[in-house]
Amino acid sequence: MVTVRGERTAVVLSARDYDALRAGRPTLVDDLLGGPAWDDEFADAVEARNKTPSRDVAF
């Protein structure tokens, strides 16, 4: 266990223990790709949106 100013902030696990906790659970990618498919109407609306930024961006 890792603490910061006396407050518990993290727990360190071995890779084996972490893998055991994650076993059988979907990854974030699985969750994102497993969502509902876009129907044609929604896909067309996304494609038709304005491509210009809504505000000036300076890098």
C-alpha cells in the first residue's frame, strides 16, 4: 500500500495478482468496440458536421 500524507492512494500488486483480477474482464478497447453499431442516419449526420474548429487553436 502506498500512502501520501497518511492517506491511502495506491496499492502495488504483482503482475500475477493483477492478471488474476483482470481475468475474464473486457478491456477498454473491447468495451468501445462492443458498443452499438451506428445506423446509416447517424453515420451520415456525423459525416455532414462542420469540419472547421469551433474556436481558434494555437499550438
